[in-house]
Amino acid sequence: MKKFIYSSFLLLLMLGSFTACKKEINHTTKSDSTKSAIDGKWNLMRIHGGITGANETHSVGEIEWTFSTQNATLTVNNTAGNSTYYYLPSGTYTFQQISGSTGNYLVIDANELGQIVYSGNQLLIDENKKSTGEGACGFYFTLQR
């Protein structure tokens, strides 16, 4: 009888240890895994370059670009007022990112803006570099998260 109780206890202990093990599950959702680096809110901090050698700076919150790759939209909130060089007023635009042989490029409302590069918490846009080749006299945009 002692042997039966001991065997039953040992069997229950082994079953308990196997059922207590839990497989780790990765809870990444589809939207998390498909989220692009460009998604979210960016503040336009600086515009420079061009034929006149522009150098215009903006404070955080003056000109915000919010990208949504899920909807393929760019929403601009421009509270800076008049700008000599900035040409996107507040509103919602369609956008896409295209890949070229020398990098990735940003297209807004079917117009290619320029090459985009991510550097830490910054998004750099170079109007002088297009998917079709290099140009001159374009602007450089610096956006920051």
C-alpha cells in the first residue's frame, strides 16, 4: 500500500511539473510587425540649402508631419505661419516610400520630394537626390521625433 501511495504521489508530482511549464508566446501583432520607421509624428526643425543658401529653423510643434503607412497618409499641422521656403500647408496628403538603387525616396501627392535617411531620432530629406539621379539647388529637411 505504501508503494502504491508513493508511486501515485511521484506520478502526480511529475504531471504537475510538466503542466507547470509554459511556452513563451511572442505577442507581436500584425500592425506592430508591419510598422515602418517613418510612422508617427515628426517635427520639421530645419530647412537649408537651395540656390539662395536658405537656413530656416523651427521650434518643436511649429510644423508637425504625422505619417501613417497603414493609411498611406501624411498629415501636416503647420502653426508657424508664413515661411519663405516651406511649401506644405496644413492638410492631409498621400505619400509613399520608394526604393531606388541608391536609397529610399519620399513621394508626397505623386511628387518625389527626395532621398530619405534615418539618423537616430532624425529623418533627413535631401531634395538633391532623386530616384532618377542627382540634382542641384534643392533643399535639405531635418525632421526630429
